[in-house]
Amino acid sequence: ARSTMDMYHYAPTRFAPEATRDPEWVNAKSHEAYVKNYAVVYPHDQPLAGRNLRTDALHSLLAAQGCVFEEKLGWERPGWFLEPSELTSSGHADAVPKEYDYYGGYLQSYHEEDHPLARPVNEDHLYHRLVDGECNFTWPASHEKVGREVDACRNRVAVFNQSYFGKFFVAGGY
């Protein structure tokens, strides 16, 4: 029998194969989906779970320049850049998502250290603070920064890496 609903959004096959084969990724994404089940869904909300799964060759360079990434289907894509005044004294930023800490629900103090979900809480999570400012129904906190980046692209030179928009599965031979 066929479903009367469009089941695409429920199909695990829409995720990258390397994601669905990784039990850590599946546990983290499932937990966050459960935790946020009744949460308000904001247009610019970014997940904290299952991050840094798929990065491109420029990821480290962009992160060092203050890039705040957004996750789409496992890919870390540039969202916007921090202002120079927001970088550390060494000129770097730590705005990369940290390991998922299950929102503090599985603290090491609650479980033995060898428990599979035992995690320390991310005490200072710059990325979490940044994307928290995006959670509203008006313009996100990064709107002015993105506007300046758009202006720079229009009036100067910009390089875009669009490789994560392609989806190629090459198999077999002739």
C-alpha cells in the first residue's frame, strides 16, 4: 500500500550515507529532534547536534577568519563572518560548533565517565551564543553583517565555494 502522505522528510535515505552509518551522529540528531519537538521553530534556527560532519577544503581557513557556519544536510556552509572587533587578540575566532553536549542532559556527574552519552557541558560556546541571536521572527542578529558582505560582493571581488550544492554519486565503469 502507498502512503497518503509525502514521506520524503521522514526517509533516512535523504541524509548522506556517512551520516546514517555513524551511530554517534544518529544519536545526537535524534536527541536534538526530540528535545526541540515542541520548541518554537524559528526561520534561522541552526542545530547544535551532528555538526562538522562534512566540511570542505576551505573550512579551516574560513573558520580562522571568523566564519560562522550553517549546517545543511551535514555540510558546514559559511553563513556570515564576525567583525574584526569580535575576533580574539590573535585575530582568530572560535565560532565553530563544539561537540554536541546534549544540552547538559547527560552530564558526566550524572553518569559514569564510560557511559556512552556522558558529556561535559560546553561552558563557553561562542557558536551557540551567536546562533541564539538568530532565533526570532524579525531580521536575525547577523542581518547587518550579511548586508555589508553582500555590498562587498557587489562592489568588489568575492570568491564563492558552491561545491556542496552538487550531489554526485559515481558508481561502476564502462
